[in-house]
Amino acid sequence: MSAASVLRLKVILNDVKPRVLRKIEVPADITLDWLHLTLQAAFGWENVHCFAIHCGDQRWGIPDPESRTSTMRDAREVRLGDLLEAFGAKRLRYVYDFGDNWEHTITIGKACQPKSGELYPRLVAAEGRCPPEDVGGPWGYFHILESLKDPSPEQREEFVMWYGEADFDPENFQPELLKQHVMAIAQEWSE
């Protein structure tokens, strides 16, 4: 795979409904830490927690320098295209926030040549609003969605306390804003 190639990725946030999906295009030579930043921007996460990208039994993230037992490899030192070639992978697993354990499945599409004048990475398509941070993972998110259906003031008050927004709607999100956030990553990456 040429370093000048662009990879098409389909990324699904697992175990949540309604479905949250992103289609992105990234340069094959993007490092895994920049892939993480791209995913954060594409999903609307806040990038305040640890992450890991898994391929088979290997995982990459930002290793804790104080841990003597960590098996995490440094995401800053490997490029996505090299990882895919080395492992022959067609899917990766991306985990964000080890407490809430937001797990994403990354399906690798075909490699293509970049379009002239286009910056990468770029968000091609988005479906579904990302859950709020720190709500207890998929189970907590399900609980919040259920509480929003309950018109009782106690349930609404609890949600506002956890999230701060009483009218959260999982179907109402702004894909154009997410595209702008990914474009900011692309501009920084191109420099």
C-alpha cells in the first residue's frame, strides 16, 4: 500500500441505539494517535480520556510511563497503513474511555488515490449523535435515553445533573460541525 493512498473507514459505535456511524477517509500514512484525534472529531467526543486501538491481541495508545506492566504500544510510532500490512487486518477495534468503555468497530475499506486539492482526513458521512461523555458507557446511555422518555421532573433533573442538557436528542446532531472539526485535524495534519 502506497503511503500516498487514502483509506476509507467505516466506524460504528458498538452497543448503542440509535446507531452512530461515521465514514471517514484518512491518509494511509496517518499515525494511530492522529487517527484517534480524527475519530474524536468525527464522533464529537471531547478527547479527555485514554484510548486504545486493537488489532488482534495487540493494542496501541499512549503508554503510561509509570506503568511497568503495560503492554500498550505507542500509537505515535505506527502508521495505519503499516499496521494493516503487517497484520493483514480488515477490522480494528477502537476503545475510548476505559471506564465507560465506548467500543467502536473500524472496518477498513479499499485504498484509493487522494483527490486533487482535497485535504485528509475527511468526514464523508455521519449518522446518529454521539452519546454524552461520562454517562456510564452504553448501559448508562440507555438509562439516560429511557429517563428522557419519562416526563417526571425528577428524571429530567437527574439527566441535567449528569449531562447538563435537558433536551438531548440522539437524532439531532450537526454533521457539518463534525466535518469542520475533522477538517481542522486535516489542516493540522497537512502542516
